[in-house]
Amino acid sequence: MTAITDTIAALATAFGPAGVGIVRVSGPNARAIGERLCGQNLKPRHALHAHLRDGDGEVLDDAVLIFFQGPHSYTGEDVLELQAHGNPSLLNAILRECRRLGARDARPGEFTERAFLNDKLDLAQAEAVADLISAQSETAARAARRSLDGVFSQRCNAVAEQLVHARVYVEAALDFPDEEIDFLAAPEIRNLLERGKTDLAQLRAEAEQGKRLMDGLHAVIVGAPNAGKSSLLNALAGEDRAIVTDIAGTTRDVLRETIQVDGLWLTLADTAGLRETEETVEAEGIRRARGELAKADLVLAVLDDSQDQAGVLNEAVQAGNARVLWLHNKSDLSGHAIGREQRSDGVHLWLSAKSGEGLQAVRHELAQAAGFGETGTGSFSARARHLEALDLAAAHLATATGLCNQAQAELAAEELRLAHNAIGSITGHMDADALLGRIFSSFCIGK
């Protein structure tokens, strides 16, 4: 069945109040529908300006028609694109006529789903289409573009190929048990397994960076009362979002602010000052602050550099697994020079949130915490399910390595197969109908 959809909302915004509306038709009847609408023959990849008419010969609108013959199209099928005026009434009239001629409305994500099913895109590339559409920064868009170009898929395929070679050696041990050669003890399989482990870890780290680029980094600001947490939040946000006073315990609840640093979306959570208190409301705020720490990707531990407060925070921040950035605030009062120092417990920065000195170094460390280099560019976009698949593959590979050491060839072969399948689930090179349905249903209409 031919599918139709329109993308007037996005294009009207891009081209002004009048706007340009696009109707796309994909399927075996796309060319026939286009020729019925304009009354002319359509040539592949040739733009034609013509009047679109309904079944009674009434002009619906004038439009530019472009026909893409499959498989040389986005979906791999015949595709018709109608570029008409962005008036919703005109577009609705065109859509009604397309339906009358045998088309139906496309489901969310159906065009990209068809591209995947017709081998125009693999699953990771298909998801990158949605990531590209929803990217909220140029850096995120570039990362999604690289995934759409196949960078992530190529990396996954390279690791999968290593697992295939390892499976060959293990299967040989099963097929030729009477041979004098001990395939499981061969240095080749040891090297393959070790290289696979290393490459998986590197790929996982880059995928996590890509996920953070799309989802943003969740950073929690903690510290003793009056250390300057709210001042830091306001300084990074560029506006007064949190109340700042000299009264200890002013912040009672978690205050969140989303900012962008070098293309990275960062959710900052300002929390109540950590201390022992009998005051009920403040105690609840401190409880919530500790709860935020458990969910943090990064902890900004703010210290009043004019006082000794490190001991107050050590126990709190060590309770979680997040990376900690130690910020020695009020350096203008302590007299310590603005600067950076690498210590065993993490990076320490000296700054003044009030004057703004040292804040650029904080922004740089925030970008570094997400895994970006000096240029702030990411490799590719990724999603939570990709990280789960890579973790699963790594677990099966570790088990397979142990089984090879125990000469358990049959069990090792099964673990390697499961590791291979986990990698394959990222690009869709496996049977996963239920997974596909969940992924494509999250797309917008028109893609």
C-alpha cells in the first residue's frame, strides 16, 4: 500500500509564514498518483512545475513534482515528492486527493522503516535519522550525521567481525576434537578475544559519549551551606535562577537548570547545603540532595576556599559512582590563585563564581567530563539500548574467554554467538521484530 505524509509544520517554520508544504508518497503507485495529479508524464529525478487537479479537474494548487524511481530513493521504493504552498487547507486538499487515488497516511517512522527493510539503512542509521531531527545543537547534529553516514555501524561491524573469527577457532575445536592441535590454546584466538575486549570497551566509551551528547549530562551541585552553589548555578546559567543570600539553608529543594556548554546540553541541579540539621524542611532538602547524587553523571563539589570543608563532602560524593569535579569557590576571599590541579581524587579548580574568574575553566571541564576534546566534537550519536547491547556483548565475551581457558568449547561457542547477536542487535542484523516496532513508533510523521 502506498503511504503518504506531509511535513508542513517543520517546513512552514523554515520558510516563513506562508511556508512550503511537502507531501511525500512512497510505494508502487507513487508515479501513477503523481501523473494523475498533474496530467503529465514524470521522468525520474526531473523537477516538473505543474497544476495539481482533483478528480473533477479543479485546480488544487500549483506545485513542483519530483519522482525518484526505486531503488534509488530514500525508502528504496518509488517515491513522489510534491512541493506545494504551505497553506494547511491546500495541503489537506492534496492529501485527500492522494487518498482517493489509493494512498494511505504513513505511520510515524514508516518511511525510515521502509528504508531499513529495503536495506537502504541499517538500524543504527535509521535511529540516527530521528536523532538528527531532534538534535538541539550543532555538535549533536554532527554526531547524528556521522551515525547516519554509518560511522557507528562500521565500528560495530568491525568488532562483530573479530567475534566471527574467534567463533571460527572455537567451532574448529568442536569439529576436529581428535586433532593434536589445541585450537582453544592457540595464540590467535587469545589475541582475537583480547582485542575484541579492548575494542568493545573503546566502542562503549565512545557510544556513552554519543548518548550524553544527545541526552545531555546530568550534573549535581553539592556543598556545605553558603559555599556558593547557587551563585555557581546562576553564573553558569547566565541569569539569576537561584536565590542567593548570606543565610545558611536558603536552598531547600532541588533547583534544575538546563544550559549548553560547547554543544553539550547540561542539566544542573542545585541542592540544599549538606549539614546536620533538626529543621524539618531543610532536612528534607538535604535528603533530596543525597538522592540527586545517586542519579548524577557528574558531581560538582563546591567548597568555600576560605574554610576547610573537604571533609563535609567526601563521604557524600564517595557514596555514588559519578565523576567528581572539586570547585574551590571564593578564591577572591582566600587569596588562592585561579587555577587547576590534578589530584588523586579528581580535578580541583579555584574560581570565584561572584566575579566570574575561573568559570571558563569550569565550562571546559564540563565538556571534558562528557568525553569531548578541545574542539567539542563527538564521534557519533548513540542511545541507551546501544549501551545495553555493548554491555551484554562484553559480558558474554568475558564469559567465553573464561570458558576457553577451561577448554569448554561448546559453552564458549554459545557465549560468542550471544555476544555476536548482541552486537548485531545494534545494526539490526538479527531477527528483532518487537524491537523494530518500538524504535520506529517513536519517530515523527514524515520520517
